[in-house]
Amino acid sequence: MSKSFRALITGASAGLGDSYVKQLAERCDSMLVVARRGDRLRELAESLAGQCTVETVEADLATVEGQARVVEAIRQGPALDLLINNAGYSTIGPYASSDLDDELGMLRLHSEATMVLTRAALPAMIEQGSGAVINVASVAGLVSTPNVAVYGATKAFLVSFTRALRQELKGNGIRMQCLCPGYTRSEIHSRDTMKDFDVNIVPEKLWMDADTVVAESLAAITDDADQWLLVSGEHNRKVVAREMDALRADLHYPS
């Protein structure tokens, strides 16, 4: 990545987003960083002073207004070289008794906002003949998991969306990646929507740190292998392989 590189990262105030910003800072000329918490964004921008130009956009991407604010920022600036759709949260519990507003907000954030921002960024990428989009999904998008039904479904959307766009954009110089991490240390587990989740029930060996996951993602988006689906961690890759076997076993064809 050259110093003329321009990136946009959503969910930039914590977790994977914060790590993306910090790891990209020395590789970029400028970055747009997006999150709901403006104070966190300003602190982040100040901490990176002298490394690259950081523009902050305070926006709730689960709302039409927030999405429009970021779309306008994309259109007002130079073409993006990298778009990272990372913003997200999770709920937990049986769907039949879930808070539908929380579930619909998650759907808008993970699926709708990704569609809207990607649509805003792609024309300029196509015109310049280069660019990359990273959609942060989850192992849950590949492995059906009770009590996170909508979360998993929105992440499965990102897997399918990324794969289809990769096929559409072949020959345009644009790379697509769908990142599927497993359990990653971040603030997602401390949200009110996850209050019934006990992080202590997950064995320590299954956790990954955000910096490691992001380093794998950025290495994969720039290598020659053009690996569009990236599952972080050997354990997670084994879990996904078992799920694919189970899915094949579930297939039934009319005789």
C-alpha cells in the first residue's frame, strides 16, 4: 500500500475497527473513520497526528441519516482505495422472545449500511481501475448457531454479497474480502444486547485478539492469492469445515 492510499473504516472507535485504523495509519495518506461515538473518534484522530490525515464522521449507520452522512463524505472526497465495512453488534437469546427493534437495527447496520456504502464507493473505484472492499462478517455467518439467529443471518448475507460482487467485479482491478473471525476480544460482548452472554464460558484458547485478526486480513487483501473468504484462526477453520460437512448431509434431493 502506497502513501497515496485512502481508506474508510466503519466501527472505528473500538475492537477490529480501531485495530484497522492503527495498522493502516502508516500505510495511508488519509482515512475516513466512522463511528457513533464522536469523542472516541476524536481521540483516535489525535493519537495518529503526524502519521496520516484522519477525517472523523460521527454517524449511526443503523439509521438512514447516518448512512447518508457517510455517503456524502465518500462522494465529497477523492476515490477510496479501501473500504472496510466493520461496524456491527450482536444480540443473544431465543429469537421468539427477542427485542425486534434490536434485531432490525442489527440487520440495517450489517446488511443495509454495507450495501449503501459499497454502492457509493464502487463507481469511483471502477473508474480508477483499482480498489478493495473488506466486509467483516463472522464464523457465525458460516456456522448456524442457536440464539444468534439474526446475527448469523446478517453475516451470511455478507458472505454471499461479497462472493457475488467479487464475480461481478472481475477484470475491474477491485478486490473483495469477507473476513470471518471467531471469538475476538472486543467491546461487542459488553453491549446491553449481549448482557446474557458470559465470556467466561468460552475457553481461553478459542479467543483471538483484534490485532492478529486484522493483520491477517490486511495481509490477505494485498497478497497474490486473491483469497476472498478469510476465516481467522485454525480452530475456526476446523469448525467451518465440520459445518460444511453437516450441511452436505442435510441436503435432500427429490428422487
